[in-house]
Amino acid sequence: MNRTYPSVFTTQEAAQHGVSRRVLKRNNNINQHSQGLRFVGNPDVALIAEKICELTEDIGISHHTAAKVHGLRIPNYLEKKHEISVLKTHGKWSTKRQGGVGYRTKKLLDDETQPFGSAYITTVERTIFDLAQYLTPYQLIQVVDGAINSHAHGY
């Protein structure tokens, strides 16, 4: 029988299928992203981000992770970042998750987010606004140009 397994899963989901934490630790094909989150192979950043949002209430995907999901042309150093950027708008930020970067904002308008699985993701416009905090002017122009125009060979 050929079974297919998800490439990103929680330890709780594994336990529901009869796989113990000990087996997860010993299997060289299963990697740990953060506490309670495992992956096999090289999954898409969107799958990891969605699982993190399932594990933690009231957070959404933002900054460089949202840029990757939206397909924005971001600088290579951000493209290579494996950390997942999440945004929280209210409540106490109690999640210090390995493999993640948390941002807080006091105000996030309804038109600055869109649904993403069971969570939300910042819109392209809001994502560019968030990236503007740490990109150089030249890098920001490249991101905006890439969002507006499509070029066959990158920037």
C-alpha cells in the first residue's frame, strides 16, 4: 500500500496516527522546524507558515514570508531566510517560536489582510509597507517595480 504523508505536520498529528516522539527524533528524514512542528524534504514556505498559524492563535503571515508567498521579488538574503515572519495585532505575545520572527502592530485595517488557510496574510501593499522598514531605498524600488511590472529576467 502506497501512503502519502503531508510534508509539514505537527507532533500532535503524528501522535494521532500512532507515531511517537521517539520515532520522530530517530528518523533522519524528519526535520524539526520548531517546537511541535516537523517537516519532510524541502516544503514550500507557505505550508510551514500555515502550520505555524494553526499552532498559535491570532497570528498572521507577514514581512518577508508574506513576500515569498505573494511571489514578490525580494533580495536574496531575505529569499534565503528560513525563519517565518508572523504578525500579531492584539493580545499578549507569548510565543517565542524557534524558526519564527514575531512582529506586533497596534492597528491593522481589514483591507490590509486576506484569508490564508485558517489564518490571514498581509496584502501585497501592506507587505511592501512592512518590508520598507528594513530595505534600502534601492531594494525597495526593486520590490515595488517587481510588484507592478513583470520582467522576464528578474529586476
